[in-house]
Amino acid sequence: MVYAKRIDKRKFDEIRPIRAEVGVIPNADGSALFAFGETVAIAAVYGPKPLHPQHMQDPARGIIRCNYTMLPFSVAERAKPGPNRRSKEIGMVAGNALSSVVDLERFPGTVIDVEIIILQANASTRCAGINAAAMALAHAGIVMDELVSSVSIGKIDDKIVTDLIKEEEDYEEGEGATDIPFTMTSRTKKIAHLQLDGKIPISRFKEVIEAAKKACEKIFKYQERALKGEKIN
Amino acid sequence: MIIKIGAEGESERKQERKLVIPGEVIVSGEEYLPGDFTKKENNEIIANRYGLAEISRRVVKIIPISGVFEPRRGNTIIGRVEDITFNGWVVDIGGPYSSFLPVSECPRFINKNNLAEFADIGDIISAKILNVKKSGIDLTLKSKGLGKVEGGRLVKINSHKVPRIIGKEGSMINMIKNKTKTEIIVGQNGYIWIKGDLEKENLAEEAIKIIVNEASSDGLTERIEKFLEKNLIK
């Protein structure tokens, strides 16, 4: 059986309905909400502020300290709170993706804290988190070259699909499922982050990049609108 | 979104400022020059920060509307004593770095063996930024009206909203001071010290919160005046 039709009846290159908003956390210096359908992420940015412990300070540049948290009720089976291997890794890759666009040399020896919190998860949480964090950084008045937009591309059986849901991630028939989270910068269209979970022949990778670029451009439009004061539901 | 700044704009004529996001092309053309928080690439002026873009003659700059306080030399600030060292005080002024006030920048006699006598941890001082160096920020009290402030409360707002709190030539802040009969000192770092009767302090703080939330609207001074009058009668 081939994967002829998507489980939730979307087109293969269709993104789930997007929600985006900035200023959701008044106490933070900058904050944003970003959601792909049932995957909801909020991000808060604090700083730049003095970095402690001191041995973590870099005299040449500031650092981004990114934490990714999935709330216990965000998934069907209660997620154990606290950092784990997965959340540490996602925090690191998200921080690296964001560091590539932020002007860190401006405030040496400081830290910009980015907190990404997943309120509800249905796959692509890191992508929603990165999108929210990029908006929150801009909203916090951080000096940066451009934004980043993130999307997950998958290969389900032999089809390239955009913005996976959990059931697609777990698809086992035919060639099975491959998940490729992808982050692109908004203006220069450079790749800020790319991961791969599964198998894909090199010959099909070009299709993945094309699909990802198309989706990221669409996502950026939403991020831009939200930052300009619109509340997108 | 286009925001018209009337009351507190520096220029006489109403200027249109456009909200821009990082990476956005503000204008293109060879004649334009990049100002604060912008860069020029292939004859396009690109925003590097979220804020209001303003084009004055050929220079394009961005006026930040969010973000932490960026200390500049000569700023008058309010700070809270964080720590005492052998020769001065470490003062929290918000923003990326904490600052240092050496004893030598204090205009009156201080007992060097007991600095806490003048200002203890947690005390609020009003000071001026002497200089901003790579190694840190130095403060001074050697100017009129600076020093430790007694009592009162500290309200923290975003430093970019300070011009709105002060208003044109101090119109807003003076109005609040007169109506509520409180003493108010506004630091350029967004720390505001208020002292007066408890009720009046509350009212002044509430008025400040309203100004912060409605910073970009017109006729704010009149509305705040009405708000204060309504609540003072009660």
C-alpha cells in the first residue's frame, strides 16, 4: 500500500493551520506563541543580562542559553518533568540555529536566555519552538540580521510531505517514515539547522530542500504579520 | 502598522514611522545611508532590530521600542545597591551589566570602614553614568540632585517607554506629580522611584502602568489627567 492520501487529508505540501502572536508573556523582555495545528509552543526571551557562573562567560561575545521544555500534560501519556536527554539536545540545536542570526558580539560576557515551552505536542515541536523563539528574540529588541523559520519535512513511504503529525512520524508501512526538521533564515535563505531521523536516498534530498524552502517562506509571512501586531488564529 | 508620534516627537511636523522587523528591507536606493541598527547591502537598507524605522534626509535609523536598557554616558539612572565592596557599591541598574559606584565619586564624607552607613544592600540611589567601558559601568553622585533616596517604592518599566512617561518638556510627569502630590524620580534606565502617601503612590504607579501599556496612542496626557482626577475624588 502506498501513502496516497495524508491521514489528516492535507495536501502533501500543506502546513497545518498556524497560530502566531507576540507579547504573550508580559514579564519577559520578549515573548511569542507559535502553533502548527495541535502543536503549540511559547517562547520567552530574557536579557542580555550578566552571565553566572562566571566561567561560562565569553569575553568576546554573549551566549544564547536555550531551554526546551515539554510540559507534563503536552502529550497523551504524562511526560516526566525536568530535563532529559532529548530536551537537552533540542535546546542545544535550537540555540545553535538562533545563534547564527543574532549579533552576539554586541554584549560580550552576557547571556540571552531563551525559554521554549511546549504546551501541546503533535510532532514538529522543535520547529514550532524555534519559530516562536525567533519571534520572541525579535520582539525582545535583540539585534539580529534576520529571523529564522523552521518546518519539518518527512518522507512517508515514498512521498515527501510537509509538516508531519505524530501518526505520520510513526508510519511503518512501505518504506516507513523519515523526519527532517529544517530551519532557514528569512532573508538570505541559508540553512540554520537540519536534522535527519530515518533514511532517505541522496537523490530525493533535493526535493526535501525545495519543499522546506517553500514552507519556511510561508511560515515567515506569518511570523512577520504577528510581529507587526496581528494576532493570527 | 504606522504609528504617528505627535506629543513627544522631536520634530515639529508629524513624522510617519514604520514598524520593521529584523531582516526587512526598509528602503532601497543608492542615496540612503544606514544609521542606528541598520545596514546597507546591495543598495538596500536592512533593519537589524525590531522597532520604528525613521528616515531623516538620507539617514535611515531604527528607534527601538523594546529590549533592555543600553547604558550611555551621562544617563541619569535609579539603581538598587546589590553588593558592597571595600571601595564602593555594586548597583543594579537593569540591562546587560551591573554598575559600580566608587567611594571617590561620592561628594560627601563617607566612613571607609563602614560603607553600609551611607547605602546598604537594597537601598535605592539616583546616580549618573560616568562612563561605559568594556570592563564595566562606572557611576557618580557628583551632580545636582543625586544621592541616596529614602523610603518610597521602585517601579520598573521598559527603558524605551521613559520619554513617554516624562512627556514633552516633562508635561506628563509634572502633571502626575502635581495631581498625586508625590515625589517621583524617573531614571533613564526605566526604574522609577515614587514617594508619597500610600494611596497616592498606588495611583501614581497605576498611571505609569497605563502610560506604558498605551504608549503609542494620542492624547494620553489628557486621559491620564482625567483618570487621576476621577480617582482622587473618591
